[in-house]
Amino acid sequence: MNLDSKHQNQQQHVLKLNGVWVAYAHTFCALAAFLSALIVGVTLHYHKIVQNGYYGYPDEWFPSVSATIGDRYPERSIFQIMIALTAGPRFLLLFLSYLRLNKTGSYLPLIGLVSGILRTFTCGGWVYITSTDDHDAHDIFMISYIVLTIPWTVCVTKLTDKSNKFLKNGRRFTAVAFFGLLVPLVYLFIQHKVHRVAGAYSYYAYVEWSLIFLDVGFDTWSVVDFEDLEFELSAAENAPPTVLNLSYFSQDETSSTDEKEAVKEKLVPGQYPVDSLVGLTFIHSIVQIINSFIFWSVFTALFLCIWHFPLWNMGISGYEAAALSLMAPILLVVPPLRNLFARFPQIPRLLTALFGVGSYKFEAPADRLLILSVGTCFGFISLSNEIWTLGQIRDSLALSWYSTTFTLGLITSSIAKFAFYTNNPIWPIMHTDNGGLNIYGVIIGVVSALLTPSYLTQLNPTEISSGVSKGYLFPAAVGVGGLIFSLDAMLTDTSTLILWCWEGYPVRGPLPVPHGVFTFVAMAIGTYLGFTKPSLVSSSSFFIAGSAGAAVLYASSGWIGYIGGLVYSIFLTGIVPVIFASASQFNVGLVFGLGFFLAILISLAHVWVVAYAFVPAGWILRERTDIVLGISVAMVGLGIVAGKKANLIVRAKNHGVGTSLRKRLTKIAGVLLVLSAVISFRRLNFEKPQPYHPEDKLLTAGIWTIHFGLDNDMWASEGRMRDLIGELELDVVGLLESDTQRIIMGNRDLTQKLAEELGMYADFGPGPNKHTWGCALLSKFPILNSTHHLLPSPVGELAPAIHATLNVYGELVDVVVFHSGQEEDVEDRRLQSLGVADIMGSTDRPMVLLSYLVTKPLKGNYHTYVSETNGMHDIDSSDSDRWCEYILYKNLRRTGYARVSRSTITDTELQVGKFQLLDEGEKVNYSEKRIRESKVPKGLQFPRQFRKNGVRGHRYHVFDEPRYYDS
């Protein structure tokens, strides 16, 4: 190719240079920059550059890249000079790569060029702005550089001549090695930064330097690519300016018409007998359902385990990066990897079960999350590649049935949670001691993985294209992201929709048990319609109905809101085949990588609506669940539009095999619904709760901040909480930080297990659509009425409260459960104290406040809560060691107060108060005089097992107990 052939005869030859020298120059300058800095740094400042924030030599022995190139003179200057010299060859390499790899009609060359240029500028950012100069700017440029490396390596590898297997495989393996090393890089950084392991940073440096060499090495492969490129620098006659001529041999990137027709012929639907296609047999249907169950179990566990870390950090922790596991399908842009998994889908399914479900074997929370992330990567690779494979063999019935089994697997996972009080028994927060069945999950997952059908048994891998485009890739990707998010947010637990509509007592709407079965029925109806009525579920009217259901769910409460939620459930499960059919027609890595990236973004938005006080730019989405819900519905709608163009779904009822599958669907769905009904019946509690000491008319009340049901070691803690609450004989307990009905908390309801196994009534408090961290009430006494409040919070987090009226031994007693806002927002807490004071002063009935006040005793807002105006008194004003939890009361006889250590269940103790109703005509006495325990009637005493060292890490503490009880 001659860029100036018109004037070729008029030019005088000056210089002719082969293109490989550009690649050589780039490699030499880049490596020289890093290696020279390393050599000089080790020679002059070895002990200083191996020193980090925690350790020095000999605990650390190898310097990181940033310490080598940016901390000291003269190595910093040497590096910057050499890396500047790399700029010339770098831009030439980009330009030559664009010309060499350009393909008519493809957008990949332009993407590669643009990402390459931007990547070069971001490289300059982290090179010339070191972490010492500006740590944040350095990190932003570095992260941007790594992110831009993805499209650069993908496009260059994708465009490489397929006939040159040496070059193409070389680039593939270099790119895979580069991104694969990011996993140990993150792990070692956590070991260094979080666990402060000596030597971890040196191993981290090894990996970091390896990434440098792989990064340079990827571009060095251009030596092979540029062998037939030549620069010719020449001067035109009678013209001083020089003209650049570029000559090379262009490769034929197209196949002959006959070859195209041959491949096209092999992709025609119906060429293979549908009833012989692997995946439609009964056993394979069960395998697909189990695989989907494993996928949903692993996926829903990821955000739950991520949540443990920002929860303890009270802000962004860095572990949130594990969410990028969802984007693993981007690796499928590498054809050998894609075709390998297409031919052997058992491999990623097996790794999903082993790493995802098997991660429970790792005790350390960080290690467990890392292993779970690997399992999640393979779970999403499995799902993406199997959908794409079915799209390639063009069997619409098989793809529709696969989509159906995917939804049945979702229903199965939700039923498992229904049976285990909203905890999935194979989550990595479960283990044998708290009711987990993890080992069974691993075994079932492994067996199912090995039996996974191979869909490409009749199609040669060389005949597989990267995707047949029909319509537009972006709408299809948006639909995938919106669908996965919506299913995860709304349908992974049946109590989610119900608690969106929960208003308190008296009950005016559905209850998780038994009405959660209705959610299963709606999901089953949607699944059936999706398989048998493709024209209906892809219609505008179906989308309008689903959107209306979502709107009613958001705007209404009680049964009306729940019915809207059921319509929305039918819609979401019904459109799964449409969305999958659309996505199957495009490059699997691009459509699913982008789709799941969008799912991550909207999942973060789903968190932002409640976590706005702890995240950057939180005010944008503060309390805007309507925006998140609306965007997710619109995303799904865009996917439906793209799905209409795919034209893959068939009418199952008009096909012989389709009719058989329809009957199979009916039977499987029927079995699942019967199972859910049996579970619901078994969970119904037909016995009325009874207080522990009715003979003494005793009311024992407690307040506990339970940290969302995850203990310090990231295990589900409901069982341990149940044991302590029961052994302390609490008749009433307020739970704070209890709203776990969100993606990041696993869509759980902690009150179900506690209430059912302790025999108590439960009020979940303000629902997940009220944007609070939650407060809940459990009571042995009937809850006659409860009102949910959101106290004034103009700046910080919303402060929830429950004002409940109980029937305590025939008399009305009010209980208020309240969680105040965070310490930093002074005005919020002042306004909230006034709001709660009004609630407490609204009645003269006996009352107990179980609260989290964020104030010191006898100071500040304390005097608003404890005042003559509302009549409330502190259970023990001499207890000066409190900061958050307080028990206040009025018009009751106080008989005891205790504080019980938490063990490792949470970060806050459990406070307990004992009260009796006043006798008729008795005047209340608010004296805080203490007496010896021997003078207290036995029925009013605290349980003895928590004295001295206590049991299981729980004991009475703070006071000098021996002075007041007999040993």
C-alpha cells in the first residue's frame, strides 16, 4: 500500500527503514527506563526503596515499581528521561498498528487506536505524577491505564491475522497472563495493607514488575506484525518538504463466497434434529436447573461478603473491587478461550462450584471473599458462554429452554432461602455450626458441572464466529444488565417484595410466611409465559404491564403494593428468554462484559440510595429508589426492543418437542410450588408466644445493634443471637442495623428466624424502600399497633423508629425502638431528639425506649430524651460508660439493669432492663438504689450463666458485680 503513489516517480530516495525497528525502539526505551531505574535505585538507595509503611529490610527485600521510579534522585530523573524517549516509538507503534490491522467495516481498529492514545497519556500521568507527589492523582491515572489496557489488548488481539497462529497466540497468552496476575496482585496488596504480613509487599513487587514486563511484551509482538512494513523517507523533486511513503503487504481478511456460504449453511436453524440436541433431555434439564441454582447462590453471596468490609470500615474499603468479578466474560473476546469453554462448558461450571461454593472453607474473611470472587468470575463466564453458544448453533428452542431452566434455578435458590429463614444454606457466610449445608452444595455442584451438556458436539470450533450481529449490541447489553440486576434485587428472596409493602401492626398486607408462596406462583407464571408465549412477553403491552406493576409496588403499600409486585415478578421472569436471545447474537465478551458492567453500576446506585452519607457524591441518589427502579425497568425495556430483532424464540406449543418441554415445565414448576407450600406450612407457628415470667408480671426488654447479622468473622450470626436472646429471657428486644433486604446484605430478613425459633411477634420496621439501616421489634406480647417513623435528617443518614403498643398482661404498654443518626451530623441528631421526645410525650401510658442515641450521659441531647416534658427516665443515670445504647422508661417499676458482652457477634453489647407493671394505686418510684441480689425475688433475677466469665464470650460487665449478687 503506497500512501503517495501519485508522486512516486518524482521522489528521491533518502531513507528506507523496516517497521520492526519501531517495535524494537519501543521495547528498548521502555525496558531501559524501568531497568535503569531499578539498577540505580538498588545500587544507591536499596534499604530506602524497600522500606514501606510497616516493614523494612530484611522483612522486605524487593522494591515496588512506584518506589523505584518515583521516590529518589537520580533514578527518578533517569527513568523520566528514558520514558520520554519512548513516546516517539510509542505513537508510531500506535499509528502503524492502526494501519496494519485496519479492517473495512470494523470498529475495532478505531477503538484500539483511541484507547491506545488515551492509555499513553494516562501512562504519562502516573509516571510523572508519583505517589509521593499526589497519591490520589497517581492512583487515578494508574487505574485508568489498567482499564484502558483492556480495549487495547482486546482489539489488537482480535484484529491479528488468524493465519499467523504464532503471533495471535502469543498476544493472547501475554494478555491473559497480564490480567491473570491482577488476582495475586490484589491478594498480596490486601495481605500487606490489611493483614500487614511481613514480606507480602516484596512478593507484591514481584508481581508488579511482572506486569510491567508483560505490558511491554504485548507491544513487542509487533515485531512479528511489522515485518512486511517499511518506512521510506524521500524528498519530492522541486519540493523541500519530505513525503512519507508507507508500503506493506495487505492481508486478505475476507473469505471466499463459497466458504461463507458453507459456514452460513451450517448455522441454519433446524439443520440438526431438535430432539437430539443435547440439553433438552430430562436429566440435562435438571442439570441446567442445578447449575443455575449454583450460579445464583454464588452470585448473591458476592455482594453480601463484600458488604462485610465497608461495614467495618464505615466507608469505602477497597474490597468493593471484587464486584468487577461480574465482568469476567470480557475475557471471552479471546477466541481460544471462548471456544474452549464452548466445547467444554463443564470446566467453568466446575470451577464455579469449587471456588464459589467451596470458599466457605477459608476462615479469614478477605481470603473467603477472594476465592468467592474467582468462583463468581467462572459463574458469569459459564452463563455468558452457554447463552452465546446456543445462539451460534441457532437452535431457538434449546435457547428458550435454557432460559427457562435459568429462571427455574432462580426459583429453586429462592425456595432454599425460604426453607432456611432467608439464608441460602450454601452461602460462604454459612458453615456447619450455623446451619450451613456447604459440603452438600459443593458435591451437588461438582456432579452437576460434570454432567453439563456440551452444545457444540456437532459444530467444529473453527466454524464458530465471534457473534452474528442482528440489531445493536448496546441495547442488548443494557437489557442483560438491567435483567440481572432486577432479578437479583427483587426476586432472590420472596420476602423482599412483601417488606416493600410492610406498614406494621395491625397487619394490613401480606406476611413473609405464608404469603411468600404467592411470589413463587408469580415467578412460575412468568417462567411459563416466557417459554410458551414469546410474542406476548416481547410485546409492548407486556412491558407496559410490568412497568405499571413496578410503579404500583413503589407507590403503594399493603396488598395493593404487593399485587403490583407480583405483576412485576411475572414480567421479570417472563422476559428472560427474550433478553438472552438478543444477547446471544453478539460478541459474547463485549455484550456480556458491558452488560454486567452496567449491572455493577446500577447495583452501586441501589446501595447509594441508603449509603449516601458514606459514599462519594451520595447526595445525587439520596433516597431515590424511584430513579434506580425506573432506570432498571427502562434498561430491561431496551433489551426487549433488541430482543425483537434477534427473532430466535419459537412457539413451543406448535412444536412436538416444544409441547413435551411445556409439559415438563409444568411438572417441574408444580413440584417447586408444592415444595414451597409445604415449607410455608411447616414454618407457620400455631402457638401464641408466651412471656418468660408471667407469674411475676415481668417485662424483660433489651436493645442490641446487630450489625446486619454478620459477625466479626463474616459468618451469619442469627443462630448465636437467638441463643443469647433466649437465654437472657428477653420478652421484648429492639434490634438496630437490621434492614438486610438489599443486594449488599443478601436480601435477608433476620427477624424471621429469631421470631419463629424464639416464639415472638416481629415488626421488621421501615421497609427497604424507606432508605434506612433498619430497626426491628421482637415481642412475646401481642403487638396491637405499630407506627413507623423517619425522623428529621436533612444532612446525614435517615433515623428510623418504631412506636408500638403491646398488650402486656392485659395492660397497654408502649415500646419505642429508635436509631439516631451518625455523630458527625449534629443538627440531624438535635432534630431527631426533638422528634423522639414528641413521640414519647404523646402518651401517658407505661413506656420503654430501646435506643441508639449517639450522646454521652447527662450531656447534650441526653436532656431532650430524658426530661420532665416527656416523663422519661434513664434506667441508670450513673452508668457513664455508655455512648450509643440507652434504655429509658416511664410509669413502670424498674427491677434490674445489665449489660452483656457481645462476644464476636457484633461490635456492640446487649443492654437489658427488667420492669414490672405498677399495682393499682401504686405511685411510680424512679429511685436508682441498688440492693444485693439475694434480696431480689428469684423470678426477677438475671440468668446466672452469664456471671463471671460467662458462656460463649457473653458475660455481665461494667459494674462490680460481686458486690450485688451472691456467688
